[in-house]
Amino acid sequence: MTKEELLRRLRGLLEAQFEELLFRLRVRTEYLPPPTAPRLVRALNLIQYLENQDRLQELERAIAVVVAGDDARDLREAELEEWHRYLEVLQRQVCRIDIRGARSGTAFLVEQDLVLTAFTAVQQLLEGQVAPSEVSFRFDLWPEANGEVRTGIAYRLAERDWLVDQSPPDRLNFAVLRLSELPRGGERLGAVALRSGGRGHISLPEVERPCPPGATLFLVHHPGGGAIRLSMSCYAVKRVTPDGCRFAHAIETDGGSVGGPFFDTSGALVAIHEGNGRVGNRTSVAWNAILHRHKPAEWRAAR
């Protein structure tokens, strides 16, 4: 593909596609004119930047991937309907955290008996201010036909070795905890492992997932009265920190949402909501950062 053709393709991309392209190519935004600059100027600078590194073929391949991904985004209405069906599976695996009977946040199963949440959702527990027996993880909190919320089923932490991994709020703000007496699961349904009689778990991506500014995201959480909720925004990601570890998002949340999982339009986990943060009033920790700095594959073996 000639440079003229590359320029034409770049100018034809949507703004979100252009940002996703930069993410895939690992081009830091400060190396180009700001997003407010004309697309032609940004496209020319990107081509020159990559040409100096002999990466134009890589640019061509990345454009093909981004454009192909947009074909799926044209089906957002169908995907939203699919997500409602997906929620029927997810609601078995996302729970509300209660500490001393008070709503504290959201967690979700990532193995048969492991939940992942934000450190801040269970900070009292991790800092020894409350005992493990004072913390419960309540599943199946969805509204009935009359609008009332089910009482759900509560599980407790394992008697020993309940803390598997953690990172404090000034780092990556997450915690992995082991529960006891959960039913077993194993088979897969899309991104979710499931079997009749078992809750299954949300699959943890083993490779990076792009999450550029303007990306569409879904959040599963327990805001308000505590019933599980699916929230969506077609332009969810507002700002990404320079290190890529966090992003500000546009989805409405409250204290009960802390620890809730974010998914992209393919159903893959991309982040964990952490509440108020460094880049805005609603921020999340990117799964990519946890994947690079910790060893999620070892969580299941920790005892």
C-alpha cells in the first residue's frame, strides 16, 4: 500500500478507530498533534513517524484489523440484545460485597472459588479493621417481576488462605479472595465458564485487550439498592493515563459499583471500576496493567 493510500485510509477512520490504531501500534499520543488537530495533520505525522521506524507495513496491517473490528460495531443493537442474554449468565458470577451488613462494593468470580474486586471495596478487611467472618459475598441479587430484589445467596471467605493476591490503591487497586462452599463449574459459554448447577466464572484474558478513548464498554455492578445492573456507554472511555494503567469513564456509578467488571463489545474483561481516582470522578484499573505486573495464571494454584 502506498503512502497516499495509507493517508486516505487514515483520514477515513473514525476518531475512536484512530485512537485504537495508536494503541495497537504503541504510539504515545504526545508524539503526534493533539486530537483537536485536523485529521490530515495527525495522519501525516503518524505516517512520517512510522516511516522513520520502517513500520509502514505494520501500519497497513493495523488499519486492516481496526476496520475489520468496526464491522462488528455496526451491529451494536444486536449486540445489546445479546448482552441482555449474556447478563443472565453473568448475574450468577457477579456479587455484592457486604461488610458488617453494609453494602461495600461489587466482586466477580474469576475461578471456581476466587473473586476479583477493587482493593478499596474490601480495604477494611485487608487492613485488619474487620474480621473475615464479618464480610459476605451475596450472589443472585436481581429484581423480581414485582420490582423487589431477591435476597440472594451469601458466601463467606475461606477459613484459611483467603487472600490470594492484592495491590493497594496507590498501585493497581485490586484484590483476589478465596470463598468457601461455592458450587463447581467447568464448561464454557462464550467468555464465561458454566455448567448446570455451577456458577462458573468470568474468563481472564491472557493477552492485551485494546481499550482506547471512545471505546464502547459494559459495566456489571451493584449500585443503588444493590440489585445487579448492566450499564453501557458507546463512548465510555474518556481519558487514559500516560502509563495506560487507568482510564476515566462516562458510566454512572456509586459506592456499590466499586470492584465491578468492565467488558468490551466482545464480552472480554478489560477493567475493574475503582471509584474516584486520579484522572476523574469515575476511574477504572485496566486489566492489561494487572496482566503485565502480576501473574493471574498462578491465582488458581495459590493455596
